[in-house]
Amino acid sequence: MSASLNIAIVTDAWAPQTNGVVRTIGRTMDELTAAGHRPTILSPQSFRSVACPTYPEIRLAVFPYRRLAARLDALAPNAIHIATEGPLGIAARRYCIRRGLPFTTAYHTRFPEYVAARFGLPVRLTYAWLRYFHSAAQATMVATPSIEADLRARGFQRIKRWSRGVDTRQFRPRPQTNAAPPFADLPRPVHLYVGRLAVEKNIEAFLALDLPGSQVVVGDGPQHADLKARFPKAVFLGQKVGEDLAQLYAAADVFVFPSLTDTFGLVILEALASGVPVAAFPVAGPKDILQEGVSGALDRDLGRAIARALKIPRKQCRNEAERFSWRAATEQFLSNLVLIPVRLFT
């Protein structure tokens, strides 16, 4: 698509949240703008909203349909992409169906597994609802082959691939010296986790390990206080962004990704770009990104994965990260969009 496009992206996840969905959409917006397109974000910031239960930093739009419809009517976009399945996503889906407009969706988050972990609701029920939600889209974008295969097995159709990228200028290898901050006073090796502190991230699988050196946790979330109390030997640094975060990655010896439910894991790419090998379980996301013995180690025993990952040369990790770019990912996104005939908005 070479012509300049007016693209509406509807998302329930947006700043001030810090997560993979927000970062993906934000970087895609940057790339779209740089390519001459005109993306517009429609997020809870523009609507009356309430805090999400157990996640107060997440705002949920309240009865957004009328205002969202007015915004989309005024915008008259060339394409509509619905990024999330929350209140705004539901309203945008309803809007498109009522007006007979084509739209695309994305499957960023494994909500069935998250809901099951938090509330015990059977995953088959949540997947049934998600299958219904995405069934009206002309394309549903997913990040990896494993997630695509899983969704197809569950009856999802019209799936397209939309990969991810990493900023290799910000996240890069830096000189390694034991005396250098930010881990100058910590025993080596430094095992690093970066991400939201929530039950679905399975962080206990990392912190419960008896590892030599230090276990460092970067991030915030509803499990912060509980994890800090239960694992007093771990170092909790809170949420970090920008250069502070990039320095932490580069100073670590191994990055540990214990999640069993992520659809991709942008933090894996950030660690690799920093020259840090990754240890993870052999599940969707990590097994789509990592090459055993080249950029990381996958094992059902996370301790064994960590031991193997620590032996991987840092240069190999950086080389693997350079295969991923936000420009290439955004070109995929653009190729998946379905344009709205002009007559439908006139």
C-alpha cells in the first residue's frame, strides 16, 4: 500500500499502561507516520472510564458506542483496525457491522489463560467468546506460527501474521565489567526478569529457583507486594523505562522469561538486542523467537534452561535480534489491512 492511508486503530490498551500491546501499537504508529500514513488512536483516554478490577492502571471505557461512532464517522478512515477485545473493541466491532464496514483485529493477549489463572473460568468458554468476536473480521493478526496454529485448532479463521520488532539502537550490548553499575554490588551471575508482576506471568517459577548469584525483578503490577514478601532474597527495582531499562538489560548475565501464556514477548527481543541470552519454557512465544543454543535455551525445567543459556555467546544473541525490525513488522500490518471503499463513508 503506497498511498497515504487514514487508519483508525481502536485499542483498550494505551498509555499510561506499560505492556507489550501498548509498545507494539506505539511503535507501529511511529512507523506508519514515518511512512506518510495518518494513524489515529482511539483509546480510553478519550472516553469516560473506570479502573479495571485488580488492574487499577488499566482504564475501561464506559458505554463508549455513541461517542466512538461519532469519532469514526468524522474520521472516515480508509481502514479500521481493532487491537483489543475490551469495551472499545466491542463497540468498534458493533459499529463496523452495523455500517457494513470491513475491519481487522489482532490477537495480542491470551485472555482465556489469564482469566482461568485469576478467576478459574474454563478456557473453552472464553475461547468461544473470542472466536465469536474475531469471526466478523476480514483478518485476525497474530505474532507467531505457534499462536496461529493454536487458534486455527480452536476454530479461528482468516488469520494473518504480524510479527514484532525491537529498537536495536536503544537496546544494545554495553561494556561488561563487574564494577559497572547498575549491578556493581550484586553477586554474579545476574538473572533478570522484566515485565508485569501478575499471576499470569508465572514469576514464582523463576523466583522459587535456588540459583547462584542474584535474581533481579524489574516491573510493577498487582503481585508486587506479595512477591517481594515471599522472596526477600530477590532484588525488586520497580518499573524502569528508556535508557535506565536498556542499561539493566545489558548488565545482566541471563534473561529469564517464565511466562506460559504470552503470545510473543517483546522483552525477549529487548534482551537479545542487548546481547543477553534468554531462558524460557518451550511454549508459544519463546519457541518462535529463540534458537536453542544460539540465542537461548528452552526447557520444562527452567533451572536447566538457565544453566544452558548462561553459556551462550552474547554476540550470537545480538545477531538474532537484528533479524527483527519494526519497519518490517509494520509493512506486514499494512499488507493485512482491508481498505474501506470510499462510497461506504459517503
